[in-house]
Amino acid sequence: MQTKEHMTLILYSRPGCTLCEEAAVLLDFVLDEFPGWSYQEINIDEDAALSLRFLYEIPVVMYQSEIWSYGKFETEPIRNRLLEKS
């Protein structure tokens, strides 16, 4: 039986960001429906280039080099993207 490659989303965030904390909780909730998918949270404060790029857009959810979501996190657009990729 062939196994599907593990897929990882990136959540760009920073400490103290309530929208980021909410996005992480909602992302956990959505990804429970999609085995084989996970996310890695990256603190933009630890990288000057990321901080400059995403400071006013966080939280940002990205897959490969494509931004799937930024700012206020909504589950349905992410769920739809995951359905397309699964």
C-alpha cells in the first residue's frame, strides 16, 4: 500500500499575538480532520527578515511558498485548501 507524503503548513506568529494564538487553536481543530497534515509554528521575532515581511500580516498560514491565510484566521478557507490538496 502506498502512503501519502506528510504535509506541513507553516504558521508564522509572534508571542503575545492573540490572533496568532487563536489561529493555532483553530488550525489544530481543522487539521484533526486531515490525517497526514500538521503545522509548524515559527516565531517571526526570531528572524529579522520574517519580522519585516510578516509583522503586519500575522498570523500567516503558508504551504510551500503559497500564503493560504493571513490576519484573522477562518477555518473554511483552510479546510477547502486542504480538501484540494488531499
